[in-house]
Amino acid sequence: MSTVNTFHRACVIIAALVLILGAFWAGARFAPRQPINVEALPLDGTKPSPVAQRDAALTEDESINVRIYRQASPAVANILTKATEYDFFMDPVPVEGAGSGFIIDPRGYILTNYHVVEGAQSIEVVLGDQSRYPAKFIGADQRNDVALVKIDPKSKHLAALPLGDSGAIQVGQKVLAIGNPFGFQSTLTTGVVSALGRTVQTSQTTFIEEAIQTDAAINRGNSGGPLINSRGEVIGINSAIYTPTGTTAGIGFAIPINMAKTIANDLITTGRVHRAFLGVETMVLAGGLAEALDLPVQEGLLVEVVTKGGPAAAAGIRGGDRIVQAGMRRIYVGGDVIVAIDGQKVANQFDVNLILNHHRPGDKVTVTLYRGGKKMDVPVTLGERTGN
């Protein structure tokens, strides 16, 4: 009886061992295999760098982001400004500001927005490697919100960003924005071109014409920074956002780089922007003014004053010859009423600025106007505006 029991227990133990070993064999055969810890080396025997190993694990889109950031971020500047304002009691109050910019020339020229450096008494630039430089204000085109400042790199070689062609971009293409939102230096955001050809009025006198709309996140501090395509070329200057809350809502606007190129070239070569000038001071026909003055049109610009010696005066355009009181304002009446320039209707000064933005001093335009009840086309050779 004892022998039988002993034999029976031995059979049970052997059977259990067979099942356990069978389970391990099945697991080794059908479970996911663990990678063999063998490191592959290039044929020349060198070991890949940690950076190369990390890059190899990136997707194609991630590789573009990383490549562009490495190339561009050293040339993106954090622009710090200081100014003095006065409170209600006329006591001086120091005011600090911050924005972004980017190097366009190894000599130290940096493009940014005019509103970033407007009124600054001192400007300091911090580059991507944390090197700091005092900067000199070179000039600006206030109407287009573009400014140029310069640092002295001394013996240091500065990397400049290549400028692309904003006329060749398409809705849907990838874009990257680098800047200093809320003071966080060298921040990268990505998105696409959401729309093209917008005209965005940023104040009564400034606007972004042919604006590039993007959903790349842009916030306070991004102003003046570059909008870059997937080839690493700057296609725009990040300048404004549409937001109901004060932070990004996925609608940002950039100044086309083709416009900024012309402005920068003027400032570098001559120290000023060559902007077209018509030479008239006007008043919008609104609120029954046309009817009160018995004018032949209900919409247009009443010429009050013609700049002496200016383009309009040389072309024979006439300003007001008498003064009337309209509420709290005195109006010069009796002058011509401008209704179009080169066939484009004008109803306010903003319309005129948009048209002049496409012209240079010396260009000829045709001004359509009414003199009394007579409609006339007057050729005008544009002059050059001084100042912002």
C-alpha cells in the first residue's frame, strides 16, 4: 500500500513538472520576444551620438520641427524696452516692455514690430544663447507696424534667418512661430496658414495688408517674432491676434515678409522708409454732410487743405476756400471731393492709405474727383512722405 502511494505521488510530481515546463516552452514560443541586447554600430565603427539616436526616433513632422527650431532659435531675439510715462500727478513712472524680433543680417540688423519699440528710451536684445546687447533704433514704418533695430556683434558671428517669399505661400501649409510669449524665451509653436489676403486694421492709422492668418499659438510677447515655413525661411512677422479673452484663440496675423523686406532695405540703405504721399487733408462725407453742403455724391473725401508744394497741389487739386462751423468743428468747404484713386473707390483715409501702400514716390496715379457738379480724372505724380 505504501509502495503504491509512493509511486502514485512520483507520477503526479513528474506530470506537474511536465506541465510547468510545457507552459514555459509555450510562453517562450508564443509570447512577444524580448529584444536581444546587441548594439548596432555603423560600418566605420563609430557609435551614434545621443542626439542622433534621439533624432532617429522622430516622425517626419517632428524632425521638421526640431530642425527648424535648432536652426532658427539662435537668431530669434527677446527685445526688452524701457520708457518713462507720467501719472495723473505728472510723476514719472518707469514702464518696461517685451517682445520678439529676429536677425536678418549678420551685421546685427533685427526686424520687429513698431509697437514693440514705440516710445522706448532704451532697447536691449537677448539672443537665443542668452548673450545680451544694447540696441539702437534705426527706423520704422509706423503705418505697416515694422521697425528695424541694430546691435553691435563686435567679433561674434551672428546667424541670420533667410527671408522667403510670402507671395508663394498657400493655405494649409505648415508654419512655425518662435518668440517670447509672456517672457518665456525661445518658445516654439506650430500650425498652418489658415487664410491669406486679410486686411487687418490694428488702429486708426495702422493695418496689416495681405495679412497671413495662422492658427499657430501667438500670445503677448510673440509680437515681432518670425513666422517660418518648413524650409526654415521667414514668411511673416507675427503681429496681432484676434481674441475675446486676451490670450490666443487660434487666430493670429502676420505681416508678409515681402512688405517687410522693402521697408528693411529702405532703412538699411537710406535710414528712412520711402512712402508715397498725396498731399491732402480730407474729411469723410458722413452724417448728412454731403446733403448739407449740396455735394453731388454721398460718399467720398472732402479735400479741406492741400499741402503747399505737394503732389496734389502740383496736379491742381483744390482745397476749401471758406470755413463753416459744424457743431464743435470748423470745416474748410468748397474744395474737391475725391471718390476714387486708380479706379478704386475711397470712402475714408484708411482706403487711401491702402492704395498708397502699393506705390512708391514718383509713381503716377489717377485721382477721380468732383469739382462742383463736374466729375474729373486728375493725374498725380506721388511725392515722398517724411516721418512715420
